[in-house]
Amino acid sequence: MKISTRLLLKNKTTLSIALCFSFVLFSLNGFSQNLLVNFDLDVAAVNCAADFPLGNTSPDSWAQTNTPDRSTDTKRAFHTQYEDRGPSPSGGCYFGFRALGGGAEGISQNVTVVGGMEYSFSFDYLIETSPGSSSCTPELQIILDGTVVAAIPPPSSENIWERPFVTFIAAASGTFNFEFFSGGSCATTWNFVDGLDLRLACSIDSLTTSNLSVCNDNGTTGTGVDDFFTADVTVTFSNPPITGTLDLTGDGTASVAVGSLDTATSHTFTGVSFSADATAIDLTADFSGGSCLFNEPNAGTAPASCSVALTNLITTKTVDSPAPREGDTIAYTLTVTNNGPDNATGVVLTDILPAGVSFVSSAQVGGTVNTYASGSGLWDIGNLANLGVATLTITATVDVGTASTTITNTITSTASGNETDPTTVGDDLTEDINVIDPRLELEKTGTYVDTDGNGVVNVGDQITYVFTV
């Protein structure tokens, strides 16, 4: 659960006073510190893992309002009732508040703040209805110098620890009473709290890239899917938390422990890997816990892919009737096969019918576009997957007056796409047809039977003539 609440308090001091108090908000290394003392709500000389809980107590360094009840790692206190329960996420003692008879229960201590500054507050939070009672909706509130600065909605379910996060802006500088208690009138459903954290709100101010490398094909020159480049990513911020991590997500990922940040105001992730896809670099920086988050949708532009995709497009042509007569219908079949290894895109081929034959129709199969323009001879195949096949059948008639001629049909431009095709081996681009002469030719041959064996034709010998057209 993440809640953002900002309430401006009535100004009570001048800016000069704010400057006087600013020194207490930072440690020497520049990181924002928890302003609360004994934020884990421990009690001196108490074994929070085993000691039986007692009501009407307060954690060390905290004042109590009415009678908050202390729970242990093993038992949760409901005034005079004690139920076996597990520990809080922070461990050790934790405390329960409720609205008792219209009076608030809670704890408080003094904190020093600077007017005009934003503060964040988070804590471990669980609600539970006292055994045998009807549930109600508790109202947990944060009060600074007598003014409610945040009202915290209860967790989504009972008996589940959550960690809400709220922010507020202090309008006045000084040391004021910070109260954390249960308002409203809900007396049966309790607020159990632990691990309180009040500090200057974290802010991530910018995210930039530098030292972008050239594209690396990752050892696969035929495909750009795994092409990458590296860049340095600098995140600038203020008031980082003292624990956790600074995380980089989006087009590139990286993480660093807060204790290993370059400085209290910036950190540079070096050599972050990105995809080389020629798009805007989209990155998000966040300190763990979601206390502050910054997105930069255009932190630079990635270089384009440097791999050269390879295809081997094989083009062949056949004709169904290599020896037609004038007026006959013939069919040329063009076949394009992508022998890979990559998919082919934007594949086109040009085949203009030669003089002597006239276009009738065409039929195309395969590819993603597959159109043929008879006038220009352009066959637009489109994309052809690795090992894909596309065919074009052109039906034509043999023109009158072409008898006894050879008509050669050669593909004007072999199949090609956007990728590199290193070889033309296997291409068969030409087909001839030999048109038969329609005129009749008469051939006569004769044989005879030499009955007397004298080698000449005599009267009475049989002669046979054969006529061939």
C-alpha cells in the first residue's frame, strides 16, 4: 500500500529559523536519517521475544497517550487478552492502539523539522479485531504540533502486515510533538505498529545516459535480435534512504546497495547493457520500497542493429510447353525459395514477357503480398520466411507470326529482398520456346520388289510409294 498525503501546516516561524534547524536532518555522509528515536519501539529490560505482554506501557523515549498495549514476538496484547501470534516484520516489541471510549491511544515524541521541506513516514502496520468482538474501521492518524498531517487507511485485510508510506510538508521549522495514535471511535479493531521511519522525503531528480558504445552483434552476424550496446547511466537524487538499494529497470537493469552509492547525491551505473534497436531508451530509477521513483522515457537513443541478415533466395523458371504452335496457350512458372538462414523481407522480382507471347492471366501463391503487374513485370512477393516458397504462374498465348522462331523469356531482375543474398548459385532464369511452323511439307519415298533379281525395275514388278506430310 502506498499513499501520498501532503498537508501544508500553518506557518509559525521564519525561513531564518528553518536554516537554524537544518543541521539535525542529515548525517555527516549526507544521507537522510530517521528522525525518530527508538523507532523499533523497544522497551528496556524486556525480552520482546518471550516476556509476557503488559498493558498500559510505552516504548522507551516515547510518551504514551492513554493506554497502548505492548505485544511480543509470540503474543499479541488486546488490553487484558493475549493471543498467540507471530512477530512483526521489524521484530521485537510492537504496540497496539485503539480508540478507547472516544479517547485516542497512541505514542508520541518530539522531532525537529524544517518548514517547507517534504517528509516521508512509513511503518509496519497490521489490524486485528479483538477476539469475540465485531470489527470496525480504525482511524490511524499522524499529528505534528497539534495538526493532523496524515490519516492512514487501514490495511486491505486483517492479520496481514503491510507497510504504508505517506508524505507531508512541514510549513514551520522547530521542534514539535509528533503523535501517532488511533482517532475516531473504533474500539474493537486494533492498530498494531512497529518499525516507524520519519525522514526527509527521498527525491530522484534526473536520469541520464553517457558513453554509449557502438552496436555489438553478439557473434551472430546474420540476426539482429541479440544485438546490444552498453552505456553509463547516472542517477541524481536527494535524501536517499540509509538502507536498501537503488534499482534501475526498464530497457536496462542494474542495482546497487545504498551503502555503495558513489555520493549522497548521485550514482553512475557503468556498462549497462541495452538492446540495439534504434529506439528511445526508457529507464526507471527507484530506491527499494518505492519511497521515490523516477521514470525517464527518453534517456537517449539506442544505436541501430549492426547485424546483417542473410538470405539465399533461389529463383527458377519452367514452361509447360517448350514447342507450341501459333495461338497455343502456355504457362511459365516462376518459383522463389528462401534457403535462409534468416527470414526475407521486401522480396521482389521482375519478369516482363518477351515479344511473341501475350499475357492472359497470373496466379500467385506464398509470400505476404503476392501481386504481379503484367505491364512492368513486377512480382511483389513481400516477406518470405526461412525455407518459405512462393510461386507465380503466368499464362500467355503464342502470337501469330512467330512460327519457326525461338522465343526466349529471361527474368529481368532476380528475386531480392532487404537482406544480403551472398550467392546466385542455383538460379535458373531463362526458358526458350520453339514455335512450330504451321505450313504443310510433303515427302514421297518409294520401294519396289525385284522379282528377277536383275537390279532394275521390269514390267510387272511391284512398286510402293510412301507420302509423309
